[in-house]
Amino acid sequence: MTEIERHSFDVLVVGAGGAGLRAAIAAHDAGARVGIVCKSLLGKAHTVMAEGGIAAAMGNVWQEDNWKVHFRDTMRGGKMLNHWRMAQLHAQEAPDRVRELEEWGALFDRTPDGLISQRDFGGHRYARLAHVGDRTGLELIRTLQQRAVALGIDVFMECTVTELVKDGDTATSTDKRVSAGGRIAGAFGYWRESGRFVLFEAPSVVLATGGIGKSYKVTSNSWEYTGDGHALALQSGASLVNMEFVQFHPTGMVWPPSVKGILVTESVRGDGGVLRNSEGRRFMFDYIPEFFKAETADSEDEADRWYEDKTNNRRPPELLPRDEVARAINAEVKAGRGSPHGGVFLDIASRRTPEYIRRRLPSMYHQFKELADVDITAEPMEVGPTCHYVMGGVAVDPDTGESAVPGLYAAGEVAGGMHGANRLGGNSLSDLLVFGRRTGLNAAYAAARLATRPSIDDDVVRAASERALAPFGIEGGENPYGVQQDLQEVMHNLVGIIRREDEMRQALDDLTKFKERIGRLSVEGHRQYNPGWHLAIDLHNMLLVSECIARAALERTESRGGHTRDDFPATDDAWGRLNLHCRLDGDDVAVTREPLPEMPDELRELFG
Ligand code: FAD
């Protein structure tokens, strides 16, 4: 085998979004030698697309706000399936993480008295999202990136990790990409530009690879979200929790087709926008679930008064959690009351002045003007649900972020547990900061405690290279783009926003066929910048993650949060005590039921 490029770190962070950068900074601060690998250019991660803000109970706009209210909102939004300890740490630590960002140079919008301004979002009792216009993610990434670079952390850009390696792995034990070794020893990958391989040796690896949206046809996610970290963790022996819970954001663009799925931020509704059907009716009043009735306005007058006086009025139903709004839009379209292109109308033009809209929502204004030729200050937008976020992810220890595999950590969207059955808007950016930091620190401490470093067998590296190159050795096989399109179609049609047993069984049959097709993928050309080859590698991950979603969704015979069953429309208390974990069993995904961690009484009391 030709000599392959090698690097050695104490902590390797895979992913340079908010979670990865925050983890790397923390690990560096704890004294570790840290490397960051990312599939795209630094600064291009998903986090940069985040618009609305970072949820943190700072109490700047509403003094009544505190971590307990934020904790309660998060658990209720997650339909009580969240890991209580993660939700607690998140609510307690988010304000410090926002203030720290400001100390590092982030320029947040201000209240009239000069405090960090906070805006309303669905499911949050008080205005709680610290923001920078509707470009909060950009500011967050800019700040963390500058700090990481200033600290001298090594960054490997446009470099994709394809496998994790463990101490004691042998070429045979990793034959089917399922690793049998002990502690994490490092990661194997390739440079996207040259196609050359690279090995990172590290006793602690932090996965911060984001989500899985590219398994679906209509999504707000970019090409990078192919579930790599989810698949890498599974193949190393970790489990994924809550995979049936996929968030369909209620408002994605629906027209023109080339931009279908692109996000329309929830801030439009937070700033006064309302949803109407083709009859002009504010239909969300027809869809207020029992669970949220006490705190939701039941008339347009009260809902409109709430924007000015939150103490004496209840929230508009447009600001119910995302799962509720997405289902309502779906129902209106199905009932024939949709907009011309299969969505509904989101109207802020008739409710706020053009100046206000352009100031509060500059990106949305430009997005619609440039991509759809719609002036949102003068006419309504057409919107519909889009696959946006995965609540499910690597099961981790809440305090340290470590998975069941020693030395393997996960933070950010790739980690599971924090958001339960449904994530509240703004709670992802705060999650990245809180758990990115915790995970980075603990990964560094663990590496420092090791007496001997794990080792990697050359044969394991050779086997990983052969697996990556396999599509070049097959002539006239399947085209990766065709397989990707078919996979997205199956997930969209059969395991989408509304699910049924017969359709999911059909999806699982189809996924079995995809396994054969993916085994026959062939690519043409060279290893130098070859997107077809890159996709051929990513497809293994997309398929594995899709199988986890479909199997867990079939198993959960109730509707809850981001999982809606047409054949089991009610929420079932017995299921409210159970999480589903996916693990790899040979080539297949096995799903097991596991009891929820017990919430201590002092937190339980917060729910009355
Ligand atoms: P990312 O930011 O996606 O970073 C993933 C990183 O992993 C990237 O660097 C990628 O290159 C790298 N990577 C992936 N696979 C590999 C691999 N195999 N090898 C090497 N590197 C790899 N949340 C909020 O809280 N508030 C908001 O206002 C908000 N708005 C949003 C708007 C949009 C349009 C979208 C799509 C999401 C929004 N979200 C928001 C959600 C939030 O942005 C994401 O959940 C969050 O940014 C995920 O961060 P992350 O660090 O986990 O992953």
C-alpha cells in the first residue's frame, strides 16, 4: 500500500458547524491538541444558514423568564421525550454561552436599553431568541471561526471522513464497515479535491456532523446533510435514539420548483406574519390541540393583542410548536384549501410596514425577491412543510457527550436526546454551544487521562481505502444520482410527514433493494474532484439513516411530535415512557425499546 498521509491529535472534531467549532475551542482550552475536519469550506456549515436566533432565558425582554421556564417549554415542545438532564443543562447554561459569544465579538441586536435583544418563537413562553437580524447563524459561525483560527487550531477543509477506526479493529472485523474494536483510535477519510486518503489518529473523536435532511426530496438542508455522523456512530457500535422524530418545518418555499424546500424563517410569524388558506381564513385557530389550549389565543383579536401585551393575552396559534403547524398546513392542502403551488399563504405584508419587514427580515426579503420574484412587503408568500431537522441522533451521556463507544463523542444535531419528539426553534443554536463546549472539554480530559494511546492496524487502513474505491471497480453498475433520487422519493412519499404501516413496510422493502443497488454503484473518471464518487460514498450513510427512521417509525404505534401516524393518530401514555434505540445487527438495523431516564421530583414539579 502506498504511504498515506497521517495526522495525530488528542481530540479530532469531525464537523465545523457551531457544535464542532465550540467543541474544538473547549478542547483546546483544556490543553488538548485539536484538529477539525470538515466536508466543505470552513464557514460553509449548516449553522451559517440559521436565521432566527439562539434561545436562552436571559430575561432581557421579559424579566419573568428563567431557566426553569425554558426547561419546561423545551420538555413540553419535545412532548416529554427529551432527556431531562440535557434539557436542564441546556436551559441553565445557554445564557452564559450567549454572553460568552458576545465577549468573543458577536454583535447581537439590542433592546432600547442596550441589552441583547430577544425575539419570539414558537413554543417559547417569552421572547427568548438572541438574534442578529435574520442572520444569526452567520454571526455565530463568524465569531467561533475567528476564535478557532486565532487559537491556531488545525483545520482540514474539504476533507470527508468515511470511517472511524477503533483500537483492536482488524481488517476482517471491519469487513462490512461494522467495527468490532474497543476505544476509538481515529478516523479515515479523503481529500475531496485530490481524492487522496488521509488518516487521523486520535483517542477522542467528536462527531459534529449535523443532520440527515438529504434523505428527503424536499428539505431545507444542503448537500452536506447525508447523515454521515449518524452512520459512523452506528458502525462503531453506538446507538441512535429517537430516529423516528424528523422535524418538518412548516414553512419552506414551495415555488418555483428549483427552490422548493428552502427555509422561510419562523421569525416571519414571530414578527407578526399569519397563515391563511385559499379562502383567506387564519386556519391555525382550527388546529389548537388540547395540550396547548390553555396558553393559546382563541380569537384573532387576542392573538393580535399579544404582540403588544404578552402578560394579559395568550400566544397566536401560528406560534404553536412546528409539528402542530406543519400538520395543520398539510391538512389544509389535503382538504383543497391550499395555494396555487401546493402550499398555504404566509402573510406579513398586510400586517407590518415595508420598513419594519425589511429591517427585521432582510434575508427573507431578498430571498423571495431574488428566487421567486415576490415582494414580501406587498404580497403573501407561498409556503409548505420541508424536512428541516432530525431530533434523533447518537445516544450520549448528557453531562459529557460520550457515546457508548469509549472515546466517541457527539454534539449538535448529530446527537440525540436533547429535543425529544420535537425541537423548538432557536434551541439548536443554544444546543450547539452548550453541548459543543461540554463535549470538547470532556473529550480532552479523557484523552489526557489515557496511559497509552490506541493504535491503528495498517490492514484496517488498507481495507477502508478499498471500500472507498469500490465504485471505481464496477463497470456499468448503478448511477449514484439515480439511486439518490429514488431514495429521496421513497422517504418523502412513504416515511414523510404523515405515516402508515403499509407504506412504511413498503419503504423497508424498497430500502432492502437499495442495499443491493448501492452495492453495485459505479462511478466514472478519476479520484480528483469527482462528485459522483463522493455521492456514492455518502449514499451508504443516507441509506443506513433512512432505515433507522423507517424502522423506528414503524415500531412507534402512536403520534407524537415529529412522528405522525395516520393509523395511530392519538398520543399514547405508554409510549410516553419509552425511547427507541437503533443499533446495527450485522447488516441490519435493530430497534429496541428502552425506558426514559427518571426525572427528579424537583423538576417534575415544574409541570404541575
Ligand atoms: P452543521 O452546522 O451542519 O455542521 C456540520 C459540519 O459537519 C459541517 O462542517 C460539515 O462539512 C461537516 N461534516 C458532515 N459530514 C462530514 C464528514 N463525513 N466528514 C467531515 N465533515 C463532515 N436553529 C436554531 O436554533 N435557530 C435558527 O434560527 C435556525 N435556523 C435554521 C435555518 C436553516 C435554513 C437551517 C437549515 C437550519 C436552521 N436551524 C436553526 C438549525 C441549525 O442551524 C442546525 O441544527 C445547526 O446549525 C446544526 O449545527 P451542527 O454544528 O450540528 O452542524
